Amino acid sequence: MPEPGKKPVSAFSKKPRSVEVAAGSPVVFEVETERAGVKVRWQRGGSDIGASSKYGLATEGTRHTLTVREVGPADQGSYAVIAGSSKVKFDLKVTEAEKAEPVLAPAPAPAEATGTPGEALAPAAELGESAPSPEGSSSAARNAPTSGAPDDPIGLFVMRPQDGEVTVGGSITFSARVAGASLLKPPVVKWFKGKWVDLSSKVGQHLQLHDSYDRASKVYLFELHITDAQPAFTGGYRCEVSTKDKFDCSNFNLTVHEAMGTGDLDLLSSFRRTSLAGGGRRISDSHEDAGILDFSSLLKKSSFRTPRDSKLEAPAEEDVWEILRQAPPSEYERIAFQYGVTDLRGMLKRLKGMRHDEKKSTAFQKKLEPAYQVSKGHKIRLTVELADPDAEVRWLKNGQEIQMSGSKYIFESIGAKRTLTISQCSLADDAAYQCVVGGEKCSTELFVKEPPVLITRPLEDQLVMVGQRVEFECEVSEEGAQVKWLKDGVELTREETFKYRFKKDGRRHRLIINEATLEDTGHYALRTSGGQALAELIVQEKKLEVYQSIADLTVGAKDQAVFKCEVSDENVRGVWLKNGKELLPDSRIKVSHIGRVHKLTIDDVTPADEADYSFVPEGFACNLSAKLHFMEVKIDFVPRQEPPKIHLDCPGRIPDTIVVVAGNKLRLDVPISGDPAPTVIWQKAITQGSKSPARPAPDAPEDAGDSDEWVFDKKLLCETEGRVRVETTKDRSIFTVEGAEKEDEGVYTVTVKNPVGEDRVNLTVKVIDVPDAPAAPKVSNVGEDSCTVQWEPPAYDGGQPVLGYILERKKKKSYRWMRLNFDLIQELSHEARRMIEGVVYEMRVYAVNAIGMSRPSPASQPFMPIGPPSEPTHLAVEDVSDTTVSLKWRPPERVGAGGLDGYSVEYCPEGCSEWVTALRGLTEHTSILVKDLPTGARLLFRVRAHNMAGPGAPVTTTEPVTVQEILQRPRLQLPRHLRQTIQKKVREPVNLLIPFQGKPRPQVTWTKEGQPLAGEEVSVRNSPTDTILFIRAARRAHSGTYQVTVRIENMEDKATLVLQVVDKPSPPQDLRVTEAWGLNVALEWKPPQDDGNTELWGYTVQKADKKTMEWFTVLEHYRRTHCVVPELIIGNGYYFRVFSQNMVGSSDTAATTKEPVFIPRPGITYVPPNYKALDFSEAPSFTQPLVNRSVIAGYTTMLCCAVRGSPKPKISWFKNGLDLGGDARFRMFSKQGVLTLEIRKPCPFDGGIYVCRATNLQGEAQCECRLEVRVPQ
């Protein structure tokens, strides 16, 4: 076993690496183990390798080597080396001798730029064929296999493309290798630049894609070859490989360096931005970023900057900014150098703040928004508005034109609006979109938002041994969801050794750790966009527990000897030794391994079998030993009539104790002699409360011949078959119990009798077993992540002392129990730690003795680890008086799963350590008034937060508080709305609250019009901080001026309030009819006597017919006191009434005329007026001309215009100069000056110029338009 304190991860300190060699060459694999003497096995294809002419095996200390001589194609494959429980795999690849490539270092260097800057700028004619191929060096670095790189256990890549650098004009090749041994079809590989740009559409002069397949190694090779590299090629790239059921991708970067020559230095290219590293900026196909400047390059490359001459500065600053404002960004650096502007960053910042007149688009009236967002599964509409309704529109996605396919994309055209509708949006629709009209385009980005992914099945806690495999499994609500695995809050990634493996299977996600180490202990979490699942992993050092050791045996000749032991791990193998040498099985010696039990069986024992036997578990530094004693039966020759005798090693009459494990077979083999053959009687003595030999039954015969008689449970039984049986031969008697039980324990007496005499021996049999299950444990002292578990010893210890206890726990809703200790707990209590706060747990305990482990106890009562809250924050003293202190604070930052029950407040005098409780119980508020304090005392206050786990840490005032009131001048804080006239309606309540300040508590006085308040209807309520004037139901008499005064000794403050109680006004007075003429009546009245204590808003005048007496409103909110009611009906009589109105409403009654007013029927003679004849004649003119149209063939269309003229003009329609009046395919309409020409199902022949001509006596006018008839595609 490993020494305590060490954390063994692997048995190897140095592991072999995969290599590639040429055919015919030898190859040597070398490993080093942690310690010497470790048995190492080499395997190929799962079979062990032995020393031969082909393979050479050597061991020197901790160094072990495997030599493969004369390597051939048949030697290619997977190899492994095994030491103990550690296994390391590696590969051997064989290539042809002429194509053999050197083995690379374990960590391949990134591809380097080929050629020097001078070579990159040199003319191609000077280089010729003698120049080194720039492709050669970089491609070789990628085509050569990386022997040090481990195979990807879950990905598809054998070798991933690496980052590269190249000089402008140079070439570079990126290679990716994919394992094809397990693939039925070739994989699909795509190369991308940045996020979206698919490089398969860019294949041409500067970019080529190649792929090949090596049948010998079954590896696919994919290459991305870039020639004549340009600065715009810099950025992040991505290689994606996919098969039917697998997907993998790899990111890499390309850096293109500027080639600086001494003769022709292009200063402008030094400041031109190439791209963001890592593909952060999307570069369009036309390299739009080529004109964007990077002025930070100017600051870094100071060697190319020359001192600025002050004479070259611009004479007028305004002229420079005007030039820059109107210039495109690509000209900024030229203008800056020309005018000597050195602060380029400041220049850009100032230009950004200046208003720049953007050129108005000629194609778009309304462009796309900069970005759109849509939820996954929903649809989105992208709409633009064109200046020309007949313009052609193309929609692009990531630079590729979108074709109409099914219901995914829907194109709509309504007038000048063009709409692209994307249905059932997925993550594949998250892209850049463009709308192209002629030579102009507008762009936008669409972001697809995924719905939150929820946890449907959480993670389970696990407890494993070092070296075991760990698998966490969690189920989420959506297939293919993106998740993150974290350990102790740190995100897990695929390390170089691929320690962690991540698997997705539909909605299930798995985290696999192949060989767990002690460093893997911690809390693991799976985080999604909608939740998190948490579980704990405990890794224990691998220990082997012996549940049952082998025991010494004493057997006779020709008997069977069985050594049996039981260990904790059923997968452990072992070796049996005899006197230190390995014991090989044969026909007489058998070795078996069933589960956790290992057996050694020796049949027909001989004296040569007497030795020391040991069992050594493989991989553990321990052994189990026992001794086999051979018992010789010595029978002395006696003449006939020999008295019976029992031949045992210890023939004394003191009982010998025989121990047997419950469930095992008990066999008592007693040699006997006597002549004549004696009768054997087996008896078991059982008494109430104590064990003693049982007496023979009263009815038992004295002589039973050769029959077997034994007493069990005070009953004489004669059985030769069954669980308890006796077998007697001439020279021995065998007592057998199959599957010993507790009831079989006792003192057995063997009595042999014959006529000559008798002999008797007492044998004590003790049956030992595992202990009974303890009672359910009790949990106490529950903390934030710990608790104390207590239990009682089992009622029965199995006949062996209890060696210790094993404790297990599980979550309430889980079914998996996790062991908390591997070393036995000697005490009857244990402090369990490393629990998650807020999770409900259960505990159970096992008792362990030398025989084994008991059944588990019943589970404890469920409990939840809860910690006390943290201390409250921002404790402050709010107010102090002669006997009280007011405190306030904020809740604690961490409350925990136990919630918050309340707060306790304590105080103690300065210099004293005894704290006094300020209130009984707890308060739920975050403020308190501590009363009955001694005046003048200096006290410290502290506050604790409490929950079911107990009180948390206290927060204490920083300085002692002196209990003494501070004199403060009284001051009224009159609210703003009370500073104006307060208007209330009659019977409304009045509640005027006025805060004030002052210490000690001021005296408050209210007066009205200088007199104290009287009456029970007006009440005043005062508190330490405010005063309230309350009137339950206001009356007009309560109106007036109120004054409130706060006074402390000779200091006071006053405030005045004006209360106005308003009511409805009374009706107007003296309503009368002053005049009636024609259809009109003049009314006049006087203002009401009572205006309701507020301004009148006006009057409402109504009329009623004498016949119906239905009132109709004539005037509302009328301000004058006289009016004229017009449009009355001749011959009817009318009554009139007037209401007065104010802010409360209309008066309850109205002033009404007493007598009706009749409208007479006067005689009327109509005299027609004389009008001068007017000339309304007008020449035709078009108020709405014809408009050019573009229509689809086969659909009836109409051309419309509007004309005016007097007399009505004659209308004629022409097409290309031909009159359409006689053509039946055209119909002409004219209605109210609107002219319409209907063309029924036009065809392309109907396109042309249409003219509408209007003619009358005053002249003629015409308008024309062009009609285009399109054939649908």
C-alpha cells in the first residue's frame, strides 16, 4: 500500500510516447516506474509480449525497455504497458524507408514564417528556382506526426492544426489529421475564417484545399494551403470535422507580418489595420477593413517616425478639421502626415464628436437596424423600404445569396417595402445578413437567443478509491444544450492528458475521470443557462480491508483442509504461498476466487502438507498467514475387551473451545477406539440462563448398539442426515453442523461406552457472527457544512468485540449511499464534514468485528446542514435621548439556507465585558428603540442575526454611545403641497401631517385665526417626529387660517396653513326672458347667492318643449349672466332653466322661467336675389398624372389619373400613339373626374407608353406613363 501522506497518481514516473519510424529500423520504448521491483507487462493488441527474436525486454532498477527489432508494417498498431493498476497506451506507426520522416518533439513548435523580409519583397525573377520553397518548411512542420501529442480519446482529430506565422507574400500550409479506422464514410471537413466565412467558397489563386487518405495508417489528411499571404489574411481560423454521429472542431490563428525593406518603406501600410487577433472582427470578401487605420501602430513603430517640423503645421486649425471631416477614413493618415498632426488618438476622438453629414442613400429610404434578436424557434422579419418600388432586391447571409427554399425563407414585396421572414429560427440562423439593391447594400446581424436550459435530473455524490473511474451524469431539458462543467467554481477544460472527458447523449451529459486521484476531491457542478447541479466527489486512498482472515487448521490424514479469507475488494487477485514459495494448483490443490472470498483447498492431507500458508493480495503490501497442523492418530494395540477411548491431541477433561463462524460448516472429527466397538453418544447441555452440559434424556436406552445418539435441546435425536448429523465409523465419530447458527453454540459432550468401560470428553463450541445492526444514529450540532453523529453499540456483538464502525450518508432524494470513512471509527460519535448547506441528508452506521460488517442501521432522521447567518451590516445610532437609544442596521450579507428568524440586541457599559439583553426574544425589524437606559452612561451596543442554526457573529458599534439627549432647535418641515391653499370638499376627511425636528421633544400648539382649537370635530395627534390635524368630515365652518407652533423652552418655529372647504353653489337668481324675436330668445339672470366658497366655473343653460318637457342642454360652462337661445321651432312654447357650476359640481337646483315663451308664425314673402352670371368654363388639366408601372403578365392591371375641366372634357387613350378606343381588351372608365384604363390580362406585348388626352372647347391636355410587363420566373 502507498505510504501515508503520499498521493500516488500513476505507477509510472516516465511514460512511453507514440512514434513513427521507417520500415526496417529498430525502435525502443522506455518507461520508468515509481519504485524498483515493480512487475511490468508489455502488451500488443491486448496480448502479452514475451522476450523473443522479435522483441527484447530489459529491466534495470526502475527503468524498463521494450525493443522491437526490424520494424515492419505488421508491427504497426497499438501497444500498452501495465504496472499494477496503471496502464498506458501508445502507438507505433511504420512508414516506407524512403518516405520516413524524423520523429518530432512531443510539443511541436508553431509554424514559422517562411523566408526573410528581404526575400518576401524581392522580385520573383531574382528568386528563381534557387529560392527555398516557403511552403516546404511550414508544411513539413504540420505534415510530420506529433509523437508527443496524445490521441484524442473523444474527438476525431489525430493531429490538430497549429497556430502559424508568415511574412507578407509568403506561403503556409495548415494540416489536420483525422482517424478513419472506425469511420464507414469519409468525414466532412470545413474550414472557416472568423465566425462565419466558409473558405470553400474562396478557393482560388491565394487559397487551396487538399485532402488525401493513407490506407496503411487509415488516417485522413486535410490541408489548407495559403499562397501570397496578405495582411488581411491575419485572424482566427476554425477547422470543423463531422461524421454521421460525431462532431469536433479546432481553432487556430494566422499572423501575417509586414515585410520591411530598407529601400521602399510604405509608411501608410504601417498604420493600416489588418484584423483583430483571434478573429474578433469579421472580414468581408472585398476586404472592407483595408482602409481602417490603426494609429496605435504609429506609436509603437517609433523608428519610422521623423521629428515634426513646426513650420509644416497647418496655418489654420479650422481648415484642417474641415478637411478631415469631409475626407473618408482611408485618407486620415495622409492628411495627418501632410499637416503634421501628431496626436492621432486625440484627432480621432475629436472627429468622433464632430457632426458628420452622412450621404443620403439613393436606394434605401429605410435601412435595416444594426442588429436584431429573436428567441430560438420563433420567426423574425427583416424589412427595408426602397426609394424605387420597382428595384430588384437580393438578400445575402454571410455573403451567400439566400435562395427560396420551402417555408424557411419567405420574401415579401408590398409597394416600396421588401421583407425577409425567417421561420423557426435556430442557431444556424445566427449570422450577418445583407440587403443589396443595385450597388448599395445595408447590413445587420441576427442574434438567436436560446431558451434557458433547466436541470431535470441532478448530479449524485460519489465516493471512490484512488485509480477508480468516476462518472457524473446529469440530464437537462433540451438536447444538444451547451453546458459547462466546473470544479470548485473553476471551469473544466480538456487538458493535454485528457484527464476529463465530456460526453453528450441527447439530453444527458457525462463527466468522466478515468483514474481518480486525491487531487480530484471537491465539488463538481454542471452549469446551464437556466440552473446548476452540484455534487461532491470524495477520493480515498486505496486500502484493502480484511473482513475474514485465514485461520490455523489441524486436520488428520486423508482429510480436507480449507483456508478461506474475505477482503473488501472483489476485483483483487492474489497469490497463495507455502513457506514463502508460490503454490501452484494441481489435482489435489485447488485455488478459487468467488467475489470477495479467496479459498485454498487441499484434499487428502499428508504430513508433507504441514507448513505455513499465506495469501498475498496483488498490488497491496500485506499478507494473510496461517499454519496447517497435521494430526497423527496414535492407536495403541490392546488385547480384546479393550475399554473405549477418545483419541484427541488434548485428551484432558477440561473442555476445549472450538470457534466457528456463523454460516460456515462445523465438523467435529473425533477418533475413537475400543473392543468391542463402543457406542458413541453426543450430548449438548443447555440450561436456562447458563450453559452447561445437557443430561441424557430419561427415556434414552443405555445401549443402542452402533446407532448414533445425541442430545440437542434436551431431546435425544438419532439422525444421520440433515443440517445437524452424526456419522460414526469403526475408528471415528464425526459430528457435523451445516451452516452454523447461534443456537448451535454450547458445550458438547462426547461419550463412548462398551462393556469394558466408557470415556467422555467435553467440547465447547462457540459460534461467532457479524454484529447486529446498530440502532438508528442521532444527529446533533448541525452546522453549515458539518454535524455530529452519535449511535449506540449493537445489542449483540456477534461473539467478537466490535472493532469499529463505518458511517455512510446520502441525500434525502437520492438512493446512493456514500461512505464517509475507510478507517474504522473507534468511538460512538463522529463529526461529519464536507456537506452542502441547504441539502437534506440521512445517516446510517455499520458495526464491524473480526468476522465482518453488520447490516446497516436504520437511517437517521433527515437533517439539513445550516450555518448561522453572517453579522448584520451598517449598524448605526439613529437617535439618542436621556433614557433611550435608537439603533438601525441592515440585514446580513449571507443568510444561508436556514433563513433569518430575527435579531437580538445587547449592550454593555464601556470597560465591562458582561452584555445585557436589550429586549426579550427576537425582533424581525432592522431598527429598535432601547428604553430605560441610565442617563449619562457610555454604552456599547451589538446586534446578532439568528436562524435555526443559532446566532451569527455580532456587529458592534465602533464607539461608545453616551445616553444623553442633545439639544436641537425646533424646526417645522412643512411639505410643499401644504404651502398652498388646501382645498377640501364638504364631508371629506382632512388629514394634515407636518413633520418637525427638535430635542428634547417639542411642545406642539395649534390655533385657528389666533384662537385655540375648539370642538370635538377637530382633533390633533402628536408624535415625537410629527403632528397631525385631523377632521373626520369637513364643514364650511372649518375653513380658515390655521397656525402650528413647536416650542422648546424659549425657541419656537411656526407655520401657517390655509384650509378652504368648498361645496356646490346655490342656483342663479332672477332668471327672466328679456326679448324674443324670430326663432331666438334672450335670457338674463343674476349670479347665485352662494358660490360654494370657490370660484364659479360657469353656467349650464337648458331648454324644454312645453309638450314633452324633456330638457336639452343649450350651453355648458357659459361664463356670462345673459345669453341668446337660437334655432327654436316656430309654433312651440319653451321653458328655460340655468344651473351654476364650480369645482365641486352643478348646483342641486336650477333657476327656471315661470311662463313658457311661444314662437309665433310670421308671414314671410320670399324675394329671390339677383346674381351676376359667372363663367365657369375651364381648360382641361390633370390634377393627378399617370405613374410608371411594372406589373406581372397575366394579372389585370389599371392605369389611373384625375382631370378637371369645364365643360366636361372628352377623354381619349393611346398606346404608343395608337388609339385604344376600339380595342376590346381595354376598358375605360370616368367617374367624378377620375379616369381609369383597365388592361385585361396583359402580356409582354402590352408594355409601352400610354397617353391619356382630355379635350374640350377651352383646350386640351395630356399625360403619359410607361408600363412594363414582366414574365414570372
